[in-house]
Amino acid sequence: MNLLPTGARKEPLPYAKYSFDSLFDISTYPLAFHLCVLSLSVTEDCLRIIMNRKGFEKRKIGPISYFFHPGKPTTRLSGQTKFDEEVPIVFIHGIGIGLIYYLTLIDQLLMLGRPVILPDIPYVTAFRAWLSPSCVLLPQVVSSTLTAMIYECGFSKAAFVGHSYGSSWVS
């Protein structure tokens, strides 16, 4: 039973704030926000299925997950089977909805027959507004993460391609 007159207490008790979320300092969200979050999980699940069907393997290094495709071996005149120059292509996406936007480009990269590495940068996708600015990687961390990806896939060098924000990773 509340003994205070109506309107006397303006702030709710801390334990009564069951729906408080620090995102944008808003305590409730419209239906459209929840649908956007749902579409993100559907988009990520669809991407995982599509990439798996294309022959990619999902891996993770530190805070960054990435997709790896070993490429198609080519037969040289000497009869040896070798990857085309054994240099993988590392494509780093830009700001948007992530790798799913680049599926046509990814298909073109796969047609080259070379190994492909596709880092998935979570903090530049439009749907992940809840990630804090502190999750953006420092240049030294980006460099070591890319180096670790290349070495984990069995290579010592790579050809880099970046679009939009991905070009900052390349630089």
C-alpha cells in the first residue's frame, strides 16, 4: 500500500525499472525496433546457411568472426595441384548490413579459384546499435587480427580488398 499522495513521487523505485535499457536512454521501444532486431538474427542465420552452402567455414579470432573458403585447386602443366599463386583474397566489407550485401561479389571472388577470407566486422552493421563505441578495434588490434586470420588459414601473405569502412582496415 502506497502512503504517499498521488503524484508525490516522480521517480519509480530502482527495482521497478524492469524494462530499463541503456540503449539510447530509452526504457521502451516501438515494435519497429524489435522487428529490426529480429531481422538481424534472420539475416545472420541466412548468411551462415548461404556461406556454408558455398563451401565457407565460419571461424573466430578474438572479437572478430570470419568466413574462410580454401579455393579450388588448379592443375598446372607440370601436373602438380596447387592453389592459384597460393595467395588468398581478404575482402573486408563496409558499413551496412554486413557480408550478405556482397554475395554477388563473393561469387565473383570464388570464381577466381583462390582462397577467400571474409572478416565480419560487427560494429559497422546498421542493426547493431547496441554495441558500444569501445568495441571498435584499435589499428594495432586490426593488424594483428588480420595477420592471425591469414596465418590460421595457412598463408603468410594475402591480397586485400576493402569497401567503405573496410578500406580503413586495409590501410
